[in-house]
Amino acid sequence: LRLPGNGTLGRNWRGSNRLFRYSLKKRTYLGPTSMDSELSLIMTNLAKVQKGSFAFDPFVGTGSILLTAALRGAQTFGTDIDLRVLRGRNPNENIVSNFQQYGLPPPELVRSDNSIYHRHFRKHLPLFDAIVTDPPYGIRAGARKSGSRRGDGEVRPVLEEYRYDHVAQTRPYAVSDVMADLLNVAAMTLVMGGRLTYVIPSMLDFNEEEDLPRHDCLKVVSVCYQPLQTELGRRTVTMEKVKEYDDRKRDEYLEGTWVNGPQSAEKVANIRERLIEAAKKKPGYEEKAAWRKQKRKETKEAKKRAKLEGADQGVNSKSPNSNDDSERG
């Protein structure tokens, strides 16, 4: 795990069974986009996360990256727009339960929207030593931001009695905007010399020199490429803050994120659709798609039958007790 970053921290994991110990398979709470432990270790190493660091994940999800940061001794803070993933499935299966599993202090978690970070938190002083994150880029989970799904953009007021459990409305969040906002928040909130490490998807036509998002306050330190499929890969990008943020230039920063404008932004947008189009060109696609559709249908029906059978067994198991009670009466 020795990559450009904190070489000392990387060596601490060599020749041990820690990777197996912290494997996703052993965790109590997972989601479809939980980051695997090995890549999380690499990312926190690249971001120079160490004991006493203040680490932030603005797309925290199930907290896999923050857990690794906590293993390195960092204080951790995470936000996500999805309140349900922050709360978890139940009191025993949530982000905090994963940290408790390894005897780690729990992270600070806040439901917020990274596209309007400046409206959620104070932004006049840098806070974080490292921002490490896996932004949603629409392959397994699409990005969302606050707002109405209705065409007129109108948001209906929420009655006071429903506010506690209310899940706010969200609308699609373009991947190009996700990346622009991420870099801008990093430039605004990182301490000088602090690092941002993130993952960005890319297909074969991606050019690192022209298509990576940029920011005037951040310099690119390293880019590590990992192929995932014939057409698809992902790049782990590390950037370092080298210039103080000027709030008066916010719009200018956002507009300059993509070197070639829409052309560059398009290369990280609609990845799912582009993969489907590429797959359709391969021989046998229709047959495979039909087979997968049938398997999904069968699985759904099997789960439905199992649920009904479980409910019936529950009713039958209660019936004798009910009869006994009535006879005693």
C-alpha cells in the first residue's frame, strides 16, 4: 500500500492481517456503494490522514472511508443528503455500529447537501486536514441534491407535526456539478496544505490533462488509475490546497472547473447510459438482458413468497395460544 502520500502509514499495514480483519464482509452495516477496505486505506494514505487529523467525507454513505480514517487516529466528520442511510437499518445496524465493532470513536454525522455547503456551515475559516470521499457518479447510486422534482421548482411547506421524520425532497444532481462543488468545498474548507482525495469514473476517451476537474486553489498531486471493465475505469485523484480561497471568486472557480467546458464535463456524466450503449453493441446482449430480467423477476417472486409464508407461520404459531387463553377464560 505504499503510494505517493504518507509512506510511514502505508508500511504499518504491510505483512499483517488487518486488511482481512477490516473486510467489508465482517461489518454489520453495508450498502451497495460501500468502499472496500483496501482502497479506503490507499485513499486515506494519499490524503495523509494521521493521528489528530480532522477528516471529512461529504458523501459519507455507510461510512467506510471515515472508518479507515478513524483507524489512523483521525477525528471524523461526515455528511450525506440521504437521511435514511445516515440512520441505518435499525439501532444495531448503522454507521455508528460499524465504528463500535472496532472500538473506534463514532463520527460526527449531519444530514446536509454538499451543493449548498455554504448555506449549512460557517465558511469563514478552514476546518479540515483532509477530505476523502467517493462521490456518487450514477452507476450504482445516482447523485441527488435539495429541491423539488416538480417542473416549476416549487417546494411545498412541511407541517410542524411531520418535521421530525420528514425526508426532504431531492432532485437529480449532475455528476459534473457534483465534482465542481466538491472541489470548491475542498478549496474553501481545507487548511493550507490539506489534501482532497476522491474517486472519479472514466471511460477510454478520458484525458487526464484535459478532462480532470480543476480549481485555482488546488494542485493535482497524483492520479492512480484502476481498470474495472473493458470500457470503464476509475481514477483516485489527490489534490493539495496551495492558495487561500477568495469567496468573491466563487462563481469564477465553479465556471473554471472543466478545462474544456461541457466537453470535459460530459466525459464523467451519464456513465451508466454510456456503458449500456457500449454493451448493446456486443453480440448476445439481447439474450443476456432477457435472462437477467427473468432472473430478477424470479428472485422478486421468491422473496414475496417467503415473506407471505413467514407471515402465515407467525399467524399459525399464535393461534394455539389464543385458543388456550380463551379456554382459560
